[in-house]
Amino acid sequence: MAKITMREAISQALWEEMERDENVFILGEEVGVWGGSYAVTKGFYDHFGEKRVRDTPISEAAIIGAAIGAALTGLRPVAEMMTINFAFSAFDHIVNETAKLHYMFGGQFKVPLVIRAPGGGGRQLAATHSQTPDAIFAHFPGLKVVAPGTPEDAKGLLKAAIRTDDPVLYIENATIYQLRGEVPDGDYTIPIGKSKIYRPGKHATLVTYSKMVDFSNKAADQLAQDGIEVEIVDLRSLRPLDMGPVIESFKKTNRAVIVEEGWQSFGVGAEVAARIYEEAFDYADAPVKRVAQKEVPLPYNRNLEQMALPQVADIVKAVKEVL
Amino acid sequence: MAEIVSMPKLGFDMAEGTLVRWVVAEGETIAKSSVLAEIETDKATVEVESAYEGVVLRHLVKEGDIVPINTPIAVIGAAGEAVPADLQAGAPIETPKVMSEPVVKAAESKPAPTVEGTQAPHDVFVQPTEEEALMPEGVRVSPLARKIARERGIDLRRIKGSGPNGRIIKADIEAYREEAPTAEVKAAAAVFQPALEPAREDQIVPLSRLRAAIGRRMAEVKQQVPHFYVTHEYDMAALMTLRKQVNQYIPEAEKISVNDFIVKAAALTLRVFPNLNASFDGANHQVVRHGAINVGVAVGVENGLLTVVCRDADRKPLRQIAVELKAMAARAQDGKVRPDDIEGSTFSTSNLGMFDVEHFIAIINPPEAAILAVGSVKEVPVVVNGEVKAGLHMRATLSVDHRVSDGVEAAKYLQELAKFLEEPLRLLV
């Protein structure tokens, strides 16, 4: 087991899949000569050449449109959105074409397309470049949405995303590229649509994903000093959403806090809470609580920005409120 | 933030109460869970406890007023806090209104049921569900706590909640122990009574929660489910012999009872008749045929009965059925029944054979489709080839929901059951 960063995990997955399958190729803004805005594809251009690592014009709609065409004709494109905020420019192609073509043509076509998109706030990039709009994309049937929170899952889920014949939106969080974690040696995949118990506990269940897994774990460390053992469930995939471990954990702890970086209204927490009430109502011993971003366009000011984003202390407070 | 105390609902049929006395006057402070007022219902005078602490800012009704349930009766808040404008004395209160006039007036003010045509009876004859009866208005309780209370037959009104806003949570239910029933009655029984004393006085025995729940449920089922009954007599000689033989090899604690054989036989027969291993789902115009065969066994407990459940009885060996049912019955009788013990049956049996009962019929355990009532195994004269011989017979009666099944199917079920009871080796292979 090697201990590597999220960035290295994503990079390794891409590199290994491109070595494995010559149909896999990358396209996006500055992914080639420059090596990617977050240096994920550094060295790829020199090794794989310009045919398989393609720099594109600054047009997200063109990137996704080209990727859809390539996928329909048998290639396995990995399209990079410089940030998920720019994916809005390609929204129609993503939710109306990518997610639906397989269905609308009666299964005659497959769209084995992966869209990588880093999101998240906290780097003073202001309101339009700091969003976590994961829930919006997870709303659309036909599009798988994954958002790993550990290097192991980042590598395994990206490999699974590239190998599946369904379109996958692979959401990264730009502030955890340096997060380190153990990664299994050799080739492996993590199944899409499987949640897992990230940390066992018995007093309350923290349901979370992506960057907030790390935050939840830090909160759990603090709570452990007070003798409170929380169980953390990492959703890993938002669609399909695997509620199995969540319900199993909730039936044990009878209390849940859902932590996400995006806004609370109509968010991941709303969906998970509703499912808990639908599937395990009789096991609730306290109302389910949500920790999420304050309902404002994210401020540029550093202090205000940090206040608006969910913090470890917010998670600790929420857990104490449900106990 | 001022909090409103409302007229509580103390029992599912309570519609209004008389405020007899204010215990805490306006301007006085009150602690959480201490008595704010006394109210009188049709049945008793009851103390109303405050769910909040603070100062009683305002009495919204006068002593002697008759007040519908859920109507605000007082405002509690911080000292000096203003009473919300809509609750100021004289300001009209949102429905339901406070009534200081006689009850008759209230009845008149409502539209007469007949005027509304077909809709009115609906409102009038609403059957309270068990949950509603157990959860009086104004009591906050977590879903988990409510579920546990329902399973254990605990009256939530007797429990003080320790959660936010006085919500009853699981820990409160677990900390609660039912008070020992009527020590007085026990003491009285011990007193020697001379033979010629006048007849003893009537005793009033309040219904226990379990007794009340059974009564309500059975009345509802017997009234609403069209039962029919089919009886069959079984030759039990082979089974009784087999039982004696197998029990020789089994330790005392695991010995197989006649009823264990019947549970297994009933379950195996249900495999052939999935329509009787079913629930009637009237709301959706459908019958749910259950995949698992979970046989309920009625167990007599103090003040009532519980149905313990042998899961997958068709797939378990007899010895396992015996051990499981014995353990569950013991827990039921000790009042330590677990939720799993009494949940999820798909078909039930009731056996009064040990009390020398020849034959009886049982009421269906809702929402199941059928229940088997089993009598004693008795030595009876039997005619075999024109000669009278001694035989061991037992009668069993299947009660069936006619919305789900018909007489022919019930009869065929009992006939198929004979294959297992009369050739009991089938139960071992």
C-alpha cells in the first residue's frame, strides 16, 4: 500500500487506463501542453501525444459535444471541465444529450463518457467559481455521479467510471488534491453506486461524501474525546445512491447528521434525510440534522467565505444536537 | 419566545375538558413538568403539567370554562415578555374557539352530520388507530420511542420526556418500569373472609394497555373482516407415537410439543396454499402473498395474549422450532418480549389443546388471511371398517378472511394438512 495524494491517485488512474485501452483519450482546456489547471495530466502530452491528450478551445459546450460524438462512435473520452462551475456552459449537452441519448435511441448507442470536474469553495475564487452543485447533476436519471473523498476511492472510482459504458460525472474537490491516503497496489476498481462505512461507531451516523469525509473524520476525532463514537458513511456515489449502509447504520444509532459542502436547500442532505424517514422512520430517536453551506452566494472575503462554508465545528455541534 | 399551553387530549374519545382550577396564577413562575391547572374530563379530574418553564404570562380561559382539546389555555414565557397580539385577552382566537358557554351550544354550532350527506359519517365514525390512542395530543415522542412503547404496550402519558421540548426518546422508555399492579387488591385477597359474610363488592378493574389494545383490535376485526370457519378432525395416533419416540433422544429443555408439530405442518401446508399465507390490503385492492412463511403462535400472558412468531417455520427443523418457541413464549410470559418475537407473522395458530378443549374458533390476527384454532388430542371411539375402536383424534378449525379466500380452498388446506399430521414422518424428512 502506497500513501499518495488525491492528485496522484486521479493521475495514476488516468495514466493506467490510457495504457490499458487505446480508446481512452483526454480532452479539455489546457490539459495537454500545460498539463492541466491542477496538474493532474502533467506529462501525459509528452507520453501519449497530442492525438490522445487534446487541448481544446475555451468552449465547454464544444468539449462535451465532441466527447459525446467520440463516445457514440466507440472511443472512451475523459473530458475535463476546468471547474464544475464551467460545466453550466455545457449543461444542455450534459443533462440533455449525455444522460439521455442511450435511452432516446432505444439502447442502440452507448455513451461511455467520463466528465471530470473539480468543484468546491474556500480558495477565494468568489461566488461564480466556488460552487458545489453536485446535487443538481445527481438529479438527472441517466447520468452517474460520483464524488470520492479518499485517494483509494478516487483512483478506483475513476477506473470504474472509464470502464463503464454509462456516462459518469466524476466530481473532484479542488481543495483536497493534496489529501493523502493509502492506495492498494496494482490494478483495482471501486464499484460505482456503493456507499461504505468509513468509520465505525455507535452513537450517531454521519452521512457524507467528498471533502466532507475528511472534515467529518476530524469532527469524529474531537467527539471521540468526549466519548461520542460516530459512525461515518461515505456515499462515494450520489447516483445511483446506495442507502444500504446508511439505513443499516441509522437503525443502529437512531440518529443522523448529513454533511455536504453544497447548499442545504434541495441538496444531498435533503435527499438522504427523506430516504431515512421513508425507509427507517420507526428507528428515528431524534430529527435528522443537516450541515451544509450557508444559503448565500459564496463571499470572496476570506473570513466570510469560511463562515459560509461548513466547518468541523459545525459538524461537532450538529452531532451533539441530535444526541 | 412565549410558549402556548393547550387543552390536552387525554384519551382518544375526549373532545373537550372543563378547566376546574388554575394551580399557578398569572405572573407566577412555573417549572417544567409541574402542575399548571386541573381539568375535568368525562371520566376524571386530571392535572395539566407544563411542558415549559417560565412565567405564566396569561390565562386564556377562566376557571369553569369548557374548552375543546388543542385550544390554547395559557401563555408561558420570560418575565415581562409580551403576550403575542393574537392571544391578547379579548382578541379572537383562531379556531377552535374557547367556549365559555354550555356544551349544547357547541354541538349546535357544528353542522349537523346529516346535512353534509355522504361525507359526514366519515368524520363521525373515524376509528382511532392504536398509535393515536397511545399518543395523546401534545406529547412529543420520537418515532423510535413510539414504536417501542407500542410494542410493549406502554402508555406514553405516563412517561416524562428528556429530549428537546420534552420529547420522549428511547432512553426514557427504557428507563420506565410499569408500576406494580394494584398492591391493594393483593392485600385484600389475603384477608380471611368468614363463610357467611355478604357477597363481596364489585371490583373495578381498569383496562391495562394490552387488554384495551386487544379489545379494540379484536372488536374491529370481528366486525370488519368477514370470517368463515372450516373444521377438520385429524387422526393423531401416528404423530403422538412419533413424538414419544423422538423426544427420547432430546434433552428436556428441547422436547418437541404437539403444537411444534402443528406449527411445522401448518407451515409446510402453506407452501401449497400461498393464498392463505397472505394479507388483505384493502386500501390498494390487493392481496399480498408473503414470500416467507412466519407462523404466529398465540401465547397467554397476564391480562391478555401475545402472538410470538416462528420465522420461516417451513424451513426449520422441528427441534429448532421447539427451542425458539419455548424461548419466545417464556419471554412473553415474563414481560420481556423482544420486538422481533412478536412481529412479522404471516399466518397464526392458537392452541387450547392443553386445557381439554375439544374445539374452538379463533378471530383472525390482522392483517393475516387465516388462523388455525387447535383443540385437544383426545381418545375417542372411531369406526374402522364397521368396528368401533379407540382412536386419538384432534379437531382444528381454520378461520379465513372471505375477502381473500373461499371455503373450498380452506377445506383443501385442512385436507393437505392431514397429510403431515397423519403421516408425520413427512415432517422429519
